[in-house]
Amino acid sequence: MDTISLYQQWVKTFLKEYENFGNAESRIELIFDDERMRYMAVWVGWRQRKRIHQCAIHIDIVGDSIVIQCNDTEASIIPRLVEMGVSPDKISLGFIHPHNQQYLENMTNPVADVVSVGNS
């Protein structure tokens, strides 16, 4: 299986772990777009009397890398992706503003640093 197909499989497997989150009024909907290689977990429903339609996680596959566009969960998802087999140097953080990317560049390997923090 080629790298892109593996990434698609791993990202879908990972997002499916969120599918059962929810309650009587709201749920997580999974959106998988293999053609454009975009994958999302979206909260949909109600909280009290307020409508919920919010991205929880958005991951894109760009070239041979995984770009985390949004992670609105309490946990870092990087360690889980690495555990599944994605190399830390193939994961990037798309939600960091380009102006602030310089701070990441000063770190030896920012994604690896997140992974090491998650394992301690």
C-alpha cells in the first residue's frame, strides 16, 4: 500500500475514534473526502437551546504530509498519529499563523517535541 493510502486509512481510523462522542442532543459527524484528501470530525446538534455546528478536528493530506488544520479537542492528536505510524517530520501544524512559523523553525523538530511531551 502506498504512503498516501496508508495516511488516508490512518486518518480515517483515528477520526472514527471520535464518532461515538456525543449525547442526546449532539453528535460527531465524520466527513471523508478522499478526492481532495480532507478529513473532518464535526460537532452537530444542540447545546441547551443553541445550535452547534463546529469543527472538532480537520486534517488534510498534502503531498506526502499530514497537515493538522484544526484541533479543537482537549488532547494533542500528534502522538496518536505517530503511534499509528506517521513520521513526526511528515506532520505539520496548519493552524499556526505564518508570522509565527518562525518560532517553530527555531525548534529542532516541533512536532517531535510535542510527541515527547505526550509520552512523558
